[in-house]
Amino acid sequence: ASLLQEPPVAPRPLAVVPVTDAEQDAALELAFQARHEGYTTELCYGNNMGKRMKHANKVAARLALIVGPDELANGQVLVKDLDSGEQQVVDMANLAEYLTTVQFLYRS
């Protein structure tokens, strides 16, 4: 092995972001499930939504899993691509399958 080889790329985390304090428990459970599935996960809570999203960007997350009151009531999560800004609502029951289809997301 050569010392000049490129080092392995560290996986970019998922950021789990509750919209309000009321969704923190659900966000914590979602973060736990994502970690159990092998994803590097960062839970962004405290302060306001803007600061939570800034934290997600600061940790170089590729996706933000946003848990809001409407999404939670409907058993869904808003998945935001932090590189492109694209957003998609995904059913919680299908989230693990959705994440495995996202080619750019690496597992730890």
C-alpha cells in the first residue's frame, strides 16, 4: 500500500432536525433508528429552526430529516438535500428504504 493513496472519504451525516421542541422526542427516536441502520447521524436541537439548520450545514450533513408537527401527525418526515435544496416528504414507514436508494449517502 502506498502512502500517497487518497484517504477514505468520511461519511456525511444525516441531520435530524425537530421543527419545535414538541418534536424532540420523535426526532431523538428517528436519530436512534438511523444510527441503528448504520448511518452517521447528528441531532440538531435547541435554539431556533434557523440555527438548527445552520448546525446541520456546519457538520456537513448531506440530508436533513426534518420532523415537524404536520409531518409527525401524518407519519412522515421532510427530507431536505442540503446540497441542492430539494425537499421531499417521505412516509416514516418507507424512510429506511428511501435512504438506501439515495446513492450519495454513505453508511459508517
